[in-house]
Amino acid sequence: MTVVPLVLLSLQKTNMLEVKNLSVFYGRIKVVHSIDFSVKKGSCVALLGPNGAGKTSTISSILGTVSSSGSIRFLDKDISKMHTEERVKLGISIAPEGRRVFSNLSVFENLFIGSAIREDRKAADEEINAWLKTFPILDERRDQAAGTLSGGEQQMLTIARALMSRPKILLLDEPSLGLAPRITRQVFELIQDLKAQGMTILLVEQNATEALKLADFSFILNSGNVIASGSSEEILNKGDLMSSLTGVEA
Amino acid sequence: MRIFQSIRSFKNAVWGASLLSILVAGIGLLVIVFGEKYHLRLVYAAYVNLLVVLGLQVFMGNTNITNLSHSAFMGLGAYVAAICVTPVTIKKLSLPDAPWGLNTFELDAFSSAIISLTITGFLAFLTGLIIVRLSGIGATIVTIAILVIVHSVFMHRTDIFKGKQAFFGIPQVFDLYSIIIISIGVIFVARFFRESKWGIQLRASSDDDTSASAMGVNIFNLRLFAWTLGGLILAMAGICYAYFLGTISARPFYFSHVFLTLAMLILGGMRSITGAVLGTIMITFGLEWVRFMETGPVLIGIKFPEMLGLSGITLGAVIVLIMVLRNGGLVGNFEIEQMFLKGRNVPKV
Amino acid sequence: MDYIVQQTLNALSFGAEYALIALGLAIVFSIMNLVNFAHGEVIAIGGYTMMVMATLAFKNPIIIILGAVLAAIIMALFLERIAFRPVRYADATTGLLTAFGVSLILQNLFLLLVSPRPIAVTSMYFLDWPIRLGPIQISSLQIFETLATLIAILLLVLFLKKSLLGIAMRAASLDFEMVRLMGIRANRVIAAAFAISGLLAGIAAIFIIARRGAVDPTLGFNPVLKAFVACVVGGFGSLPGAVLGGFLLGALEVGMLVLLPQSYGGMKDAFVFAIIAIILVWRPEGILSPPKEKGDKI
Ligand SMILES: Nc1ncnc2c1ncn2[C@@H]1O[C@H](COP(=O)(O)OP(=O)(O)OP(=O)(O)O)[C@@H](O)[C@H]1O
Ligand SMILES: [Mg+2]
């Protein structure tokens, strides 16, 4: 388990998110073991690995919804002791695994609550309308309970909701989970657009092929350890690693 | 050993129940030998409460559903036995308008107790059919409904229960020795149930509903059984109460008694029989002292003010502190024999 | 016909009181799974505040009403802070028993610090005068009570639908963690729930005192017991369910009073609770049980 490249990487000053020595616990059980990784401003970083590798746990610890130890620096501030709400206010936002739209709220209300931390009400309302324009289906269902949307529609809503807070970094946990190929493509196009607009993204995916197309840099997690990292090319070249870990042919 | 999963859990149960029995009997015998007359009454009442707490533990401790109707079942047990056993001559006087010929017969103490157990047990079974189908909170609220229903029947059917007035003339068939023996019996029953495979399955299901039903356990029936068994123990407590005091009334079978016994169970730890016994002993002695303070005594030359309500505040504080600081109670899952059987691996459930 | 109108009004005003209290219970339960048994003592605080203000020679009834409602809100917030926050993430049984303990402490504190006996509070009597509508004689209090409840429900619905905090509260009833992930502070949402429940308890206190004219340590205990039952029948945690359950209970009570022979009047509660138990056999989760699932989990 060599982590030499990480050390080099973390020396650079442009890191927006810098995680060192991170361990995650559920009660007494440790599921992530002292991992290091970082995300540069404006880049898209992928966190890959098989089921149960600890991806969701890692991403949750960044927002403080699971207990963890180690240092988590965001914009050069140690956030590891902060409440979840404060971390969100600093500019971290998540589209969580399994989407978790507020199924009893309307589509509009979901977007509205996404903008909870914003002061500029007017701009936020315009943004809601812009999102509804982007996804006409959502506009049609504007006042319907979000629980009635299809899986793909809910995923779009979740990402839009996460963006409503104008985050500096967006955490995406398996956005393609359970979606048909066509919808999956749409989701990745959306992420591609966001990246093109300069959004910093930490992407967790099972669908390694698609994720690697998007990512500038990737970390591969297995059993709570970072077992490899590098640019997409470097990862793809380690074909045996790819196929054994994710079942995707390199 | 079909009832128990292993010989060891059977042995633990016997050990634990025996140790608690020695403790419980020891305290009683000390009082019989050294105590004054009025101590006897206090200690007897404490034994009745112990029975109630054990009856409560059988359901609450194994299902983790809060029951607040226990004092009602105790009251039912007491009244049914009292109505059967009280001599006709007295009933003609005290219950002149009793329906269904209730004032025209009298039975011996044993048959009366059997009838009381049968009727109360049957009522527990019937109400249990509703309780076990509800989720935790819903079940608790229905237990409150049961308490209120039974209490208002006691209070308003004065022709049968005499309501607020005393139902008197019950033969005093029990003394401290009798209730010590009954307590020991009930300690064994409660402990055996806890350690039986049904008790273990019930507690597993109370931790996580889905996993237990996946195990193929019929939770409903188990809960119903625990509820009915608890009801029978509570009826026994009521019978003991009536058979010693000779006079009963509806008031004591309501919220203040519910809270008192609940605090006893919670303080010790509702998942363990040791906890139930320990909590009962601690609250009984503690409250005696608090009640003494309540009356405004003179201590070391200082006259304390009268402080009615102090005992209620104490009980409430005990409940809140235990819930906030240690919600498994003082002993949690611990049973007394673990103190002595340390070397051996006691199964933790 | 007059009789029917009269009894319907009775049922409405009974139901309104239960609905007010039940809503206060349900809003706290829906968000933090806490069965707040101490709600009755929040009502009692409202009553005692009126008593204290009256003895301090406050004459203006509006000021007394505001004082009572404010005291109830503060009390609810205070209880959340000192007693319920420590058990916020504990299981429902722990919360329930904590609330029981709190209720017991407060009732006995009233007993110790004020009096075990009822104390007259007449400052709300002005709400109660007889009104003649043709052949029907009703009390103004009933109308006030029904109206106040309807207005409170309306305002609550507006708050829950239109304000950010209200929307967050609705969201929190399904997925609290996700609400925090929107950057909305958990403490704020929970405090809002308690403040609203305190407000509703304060309003209920005004009407209870207006009808009873006296305050004692168990002032709120019995109404809250009934309100719990209303919540359970309506579907615990569902706000429409609480309102429905409250009015249903009011209707049942009045129905019992009308149907039962005089000699059974005292057993009204027993019959009402028995009917409720039967309803629960039919629908164990209550009539309008709230949705339980946490968003879309595949
Ligand atoms: N709430 C929890 N309590 C206990 N263990 C948990 C909990 N959540 C996750 N785990 C364990 O932590 C480990 C990592 O889980 P995690 O959800 O982070 O994996 P993942 O990489 O996101 O997997 P997937 O691709 O299936 O989403 C797993 O072994 C899992 O069983
Ligand atoms: Mg995951």
C-alpha cells in the first residue's frame, strides 16, 4: 500500500479538499483505515471501489454524518470538528446515495429547501426556475410530491437540489445507481456540464468506465484502504486491477 | 431441555434466581425477627410492589414496549379475589346492590385466587390480542387506555367495587411468610422466562424487528404469551395485596402506583431480573427516607419545612436521570450470578 | 333539530380542544419521535401563569393571555433544552419514559410550590357568556374555542407550506439527516417544533381555564391523555391525523353523553377509550398513518 503520490499531491496549495489519516467508525467497528486523498479546485476526482469498500462512509465523513478521526481540511480550514450544518454553509453539498429526495415535499419545495442557506432569495428563485426549464419533466411535476418521480427524475432533482446551495464542491454518491443506460448517460452529461462550468466534484461510482472518462484523478478504495490512485490513464493501464475490482474490462 | 437453548442458560437461570431469592428472603426474615409491627406492613407492601415490578418486567423487559396498565391488572386481581373470598354476611352489608348474585356466595381463599387468576389472565389475553398488533408507541397508548377504562369501571360501578370507598372484610389469609414464598416463585418464573428460548427470541426481536421476523419467529404469539404471563403475575400481586390488607379501594390502582413501580423497574434496569429486584429495594428504602423528609421533620436541631410532593419529584428525577445517563438502568443486561460465575462465559443477550 | 345543532357545537368545541393539544403532540413526535407526556404540564404552566398574573393585579385580559401563551412556549423550549435534547437520538421508549419523569417532576413541583388544591383563576371568565340563536342556547366559549382552533390550524398549515422552516419541518419528519445536509440546523427545526407545541398548549390552557375557572397540578394531564389517544387513532405523527383524531374523540364523547343513561355518565371515558381500542384493531397504524420510508432507497 504505497501512498507516495498522495503525499506529493497534497503539497500543492490549490487543494480545495484535503483529507489525511481519515478513519471512519460505526460504533466500535472501523470501516475506513487512515486514508489520504485530496481534491483540487476545479477538478473532478473519482472515488472508486467495489461494494462495501467504504466509499459512502468516506463521503459521509466529509459532511460529518458519521463519526471519524483524522484531519479533513476544506479551503485550508480544519472542518473535522464542525457540525454538519456548518460544513454545508462553508460550501460542501451532497447528492447522496439512494437520492433521498424529500418524497413528501413537492419538486419545487425540494429545490427551495436546497437553497436554505442562501440569503439572495431572488437569485435563488430564478435559479429554481432555470432548473425547472432545464428539466421540463420536473417543471411538469413542479407541485407534485417528489416521491412520485421516476428514479432518473429523482436523481436529476437530487443533483439540482444539491446545487441550489451554490456549493464550492459537490459530492456525488453513485448518481447512476439503478438507472437505465439512457438515463445514466443523461446524468453523466449533466456532470460533464457542471465540470465544464468549473465545479469541483468528488464522484463516487460503481460505473468505473464512465467515471474514469470524467475524472481528472481517481482513488481506488478496497476494504477501507486506498489501494491505488492516479490519472484515468494510469488506472486504465492497470487493467488487471480494474477488472478484479469493479468487474469492468479495461 | 427444549425450553432452554442450552444447559448453561438453564443453570444460569437457577443460579441467578436462587441468589435473588436468598437476598429477598433474607431481607424479609430480618424484618420478621427485628422489625416492629408497622415495619411488617411496609415490607409487605414492598413485596407486593416487587411482584408488580416482576410482572411488568416479563413484558416490558423482553419486548421493550412500555406498559402502563400494570396497576389495573393488579387491581383486577385484587378485586376479583376479594369479591369471591369475602363472607356473604359482610357483602350483604357492603355490596347490597351487587348484580349477578355477587353478594350471595363465598369461596375459600384458594379457589378465589384461582378464579381471580383465571379471569384476570383471560382479560390480559384479550387485551393482549390488541396490544401485540400495535407498534411500540401505539401499544403504550393503548395500555393507558386500559388503565383508564379499568379505573373508571372501578370508580363508577360502586355496586360491585365500591369505588373510592373501602371494600372491607376481606379475610386476612396471608402473612409475610406467604408473600416471601410467592415472591421466590415469581422470581424463578420471570427468570426462567427471560432465559428461555422464547425470552431470548423476544429480546432479539425487540432490538430489530426485521431480523427477527426473518428468523421465522412468531413475534406476535411470543408477545402475547409474555403479556398474559405478566398479567397473571400482576393478578397474583393484587391477590396478595387484598389477602393481607383486608381492605382495598380503587385509588391505589392508578397513575401514582404506575409511576412508582415503573421507576423501580427502570432504575434497576428493565432487561434484567436482578435489575428489577435491585430497583425495587432501592426505591422502597429511598422513598421511606424521602417521605420522612416530606413531613417536615426536625433533624440535628433544624426544623425542615413540610414538603409535600418531594417523593413524586424524586421518582421523576430518578426516571429522567436514568434515561439520560444510563438508559439500560443501573445493571443493564447484568444478572447477579455473573458476579460469581465470572470465569465461565455467560451468554450475553 | 335544535338539539342536534347544539350537540354538534358541543362536539366541535370538545374536538377543537383535543385537536389543539393533539397537534402539539404530533408535531414534536413527527420530527423527533418523542412522545411528549410532559405536554400537559406545559398547559399547566399556562394556567399557573394566569394565576400569578391575576394575583399581581394584571387586569388586561389580552396581556394575561399573551403572558400565558408566552410562558407555555418558553416552558416547552426549556424542557427541550434540558430534558429532551440529551435523549434526542435515543429510541422512542427512552424518550417516552423521560417525558414521563419530567411530567411527574413538574406536577409535584406545582404541588410543592403552589398547592395540591385547585386555585381559582377567574380572569378568563369574560370569554364565556350565553348566546341565544333562536331556540338554541350556546356558549360563546364554544365558538371562540372552535374558531381559535380552526385559525391555529390554518396558520400552521400556511407556516408548514410557505415558510422555509415549515418546509424543513415537514422534510425532517421523513429524513432529518437530509435536512441537516441542506445546511438547516437541527436545533432550529426542533426548537421550532417545541415552540409551536408550546404555543398550541398555551392556547389550550386559556380555554381550559376559561371553562374550569381553576388551576391545579393535574390541569393538563387528563386532556393530554385524551389527546394521545386522538393522536394514535388519527395515526401518530400525522398532523391531519391528529386533527381528525381530536374531532373524532370530541364527537365520540358527546355521542356517549347523549346516548348513555345518566347513571353511566361517569363511565363516558371508559366507553370512549374502548371504542378507540376497537378502531385500532381495525387499523393498527391509525386512520391516517404517516408515510415511513426515507426517500427513494434502491
Ligand atoms: N450504519 C452502518 N453501521 C454499521 N456498518 C456500516 C454502516 N454503514 C456501512 N457499514 C459498513 O461499512 C462498510 C463500508 O460501507 P459503505 O457504505 O461505505 O460502502 P460503499 O463503498 O459505499 O459500498 P456501496 O458501493 O455498496 O455503496 C461496509 O462493510 C458496511 O457494512
Ligand atoms: Mg455506497
